[in-house]
Amino acid sequence: MGFFRWLQGQSSSRHALPRDIVSMMERYGRFEYDPQGSGEDAGSIWSQTQSPLRPFATEDLSGFLAALATAVLPVGGWAVFGAERTMWNLISSPNREDPSYNAIMDASLAFLRTLDRSQGHVTGYEWQHWVANGGTHENW
């Protein structure tokens, strides 16, 4: 039955984001941006915000990205930044063509730019996405 459900493109009930996903992503985003200033325990933040999402992310990548985008894009800010970093933590090879992936990356970069985060303080994959979508040093 599980295989048949997968063939139909239906996910099982175990493939759902936690109800508190927005607050989880906000917490993780703040931690990623400023680990010392976030007040989070580095030893437990992973088990509280990342580990619970791994099964969904690894078993249904497109479904995970769509659900994550639906949850965090309306909120923006720290939640979308946390979601962006979560994508890279949990997905070994992100589908850079996936519309949800691109929407989260775009929103996260827009948020980082509002914080006046310099180009030198973004990750290589963030900068690569920025440049691939027409961004430059001058318009960062």
C-alpha cells in the first residue's frame, strides 16, 4: 500500500511539518545568524529544529520544500532564513530548479540584504544563487 500511495504522488501522514515549524525556523535562523547572541544551546538546537525534519526531507524532497515554503514565505524574516539554512543542512543535493527551493532562497537573500549583511558574510551557495539570478557586487 505504501508503494502504491507513493506512485500516486500522495504522501503519508508521517510526511507533515510540525505545527510549530515557523517558530522552529525562526529559532534556527537566529541561531545560524548569531550563534552566541541567539541564546540557544548549540548542542540541542539541532535535535529540536533539524532532526525532526530529516525523514520528510529525505523521503519526499519536493513535498518537503513545498510545505516548508508554504509555511515560511508568508512570515519571512528569520523563519525564511532558518528554512533556507535547513534546506542545505538536510538535503544532500538540493534541486535548484524546484520553485519552492528558489522562492525560499530568494526570500532569504532579500532578508539578509535588509540586515545590511555584507557580501563576505553570506555562504558560497547563497552568493552563487544571487549571481545566478542576476545579482552583482554592486546591487547587493
